[in-house]
Amino acid sequence: MPEPRFTANFPPECVAENKKLASKKLDASPNPKAKETREENSEKEEEDREDDQDENGLPKRKGARKKKLTSGRQERVKVRRQEANARERSRMHGLNDALESLRKVVPCYSKTQKLSKIETLRLAKNYIWALSETLSAGKRPDLLAFVQTLCKGLSQPTTNLVAGCLQLNARNFLTDHNGEASFSARPPYDAVYASYPGSETGTPTGHGCGGGTSTLDSAKPFRPYSYGGSYESFYENPSPECASPPFEGPLSPPINFNGIFSLKHEDPAAEYGKTCHYGMRYCPVPGRGSLGQTSMFAVSTDGHFPYDLHVRGQPYAAQDELNAAFHN
DNA sequence: TAGGCCATCTGGTCCT
DNA sequence: AGGACCAGATGGCCTA
């Protein structure tokens, strides 16, 4: 069964516009090489036709000879090429639109400072991982570990951006005499959430990022955060390449239900997973209590992590405001 | 100025 | 035949 393919259904006027654009670009192509190639090709065809004959004018080769392109046929080929170019542009625009949509739902969306395509994909993957682990753990996540998970395999600028979203920076990380990471000061978010004792992260539970050049990576390896399973073991083998290592973790997130993220555990509530999307929702309403019908978060006032995730009424540790910070 | 990122063109391949 | 998809090539733009 062939995969369904993207069907270009751009309006005719768009095609016409694209044709105009294409023909303009074809003639004054910013890519001289492309024009060169086209000329080469047409020359080659001419050569082929000539090479088909020997000095006596008899055909040298057997088999189908290339049909000589009549001017009408040439025109048609040209038009088809232009249409194909227009479709290709449209297809790539669609791809970019989808990528833009993805940018909006991963942390640190900014209209002014856009993540690159590759960084968007990496961050999205990390984000899914972090959320999945949060849900599977069923407890409040460590904020730093969460951020570090997000930063896995990201380039330093992106890592800085993500960290910056939470106003984290390298000053928060120092290495103590045992080679274990510790904090020299309260992280800024601790100041913000000073009423949450759990945000005292004097005992970091994060783990090395596998990237020594990034801000968060600059610390010595942390005690591995309890991500459990393959994910943890994976992260305990950091790549020597720090800038943008190929972060190829397990192929699928730890929790997946019918293609929709859901709970790992044998829990009747997991049935909800069939119809319910778990994860961080990006409610445009910033108010805590006004997250809407589908909101899954509520603010916890009791613990070390100031956010609770509620999945259909079930409390789970979560990060409503963390997302708000990311998506400011 | 080098390197990263991106848009575009292009030809090949596969599928309908 | 034609469309979708893909990867390579190329040049433009931007930034450190």
C-alpha cells in the first residue's frame, strides 16, 4: 500500500503566479549553473542526435533514437518543468508551514528568533521525550532535568536560548570537589518560585548533556536523572561531540498508545489515552485557572515542583508555567 | 570572510 | 503521462 502523498491543490491562480515567477527565474535564474545545465542538456541532446550517425549518415546505434524535439514539444517540456518547479515550491512551502506549526508548539517559540529547521526537529523530539518521561514517572519532574532533556543534542545557541527561556545560565552550575555538579546560587526560577521548597535544587538530579560546549553541558556529568529504561542508559553515554551530536535515542517514546501519548502503566485511566491527548497544552489564556476545558494543568502549592498535571482529573506533575515561560 | 541556513532549480525514481 | 517525493547543486543572506 503506497503511502498517501501530499496532493498539491494550490489554486490555478497560484500556479499561474508560480509560472510567472518560475519563468522569470528561469530566465534570470539566480543559479547560473542551473541555466548552464539546461543549456548543456539541450546541447547534449543535439549531440546525441548527431552521434547517431556515422560519416555516411547511417545510424550508428540501434534502438530507439531520441525523438527530435520540435519547437512545440520543447515548449511543452519547458512548461512542464515550470509547473513542476511551482509544485515543488508549493510542496516545500507546505513543509515549511508544517515546520512553523511545530515551532509554535515546542518550547521557546519566537517570531523574531526562529529556530532553524533541524533545531526545531531536535527540540521537538526532546520535548516529546521530556513530556513522556514526566508522564510515565507520574511525579513532579525536576525542572533542571527537564530543561536538560530539552537541550539534548541541540546546538549551543539553541541550548542557550532554551536555557534563557527559564533564565538559566552557566552560573547556576558549578562543579564541586567530587566532580559532582552543584549550584553556586539559587537559580532564578527559584527566586521566582521561592515559595516552593522543592525548587531548591541543591542536589541536582540532572544528567550530563552529552555536549560539553553548551551552557548546561558545561557542568560535569550530573547524577543521572531517573528517566528510567533505555532513555537513561542512553543519556549516560554522552556523545563526544557537543555542538550538535546525532542524538539518536530509542526509536519511540517510552509511552505511546495508538500513536497518541498515553500512560505506560496498567491503569484503567490509561484508557483515556485512546481518545485523550496527553501533553502540554498551549492555552492562549495565560491565567492559571482558565486553561479551558482541555487543560491538564493546575498549580500545585505543596511541593518542590510548582506545577501539577491533570489528566482527566488525575494529578500529574507538570509545568504549566514552565510552558508559559517558554512561550512568552 | 567563512560557515550556517535557506530557497530554488533540477533530474531521477516511484507510483497512479 | 503526470504528480509526488527526494537528494544534489547552487547562490543569496546573515552572523560571528
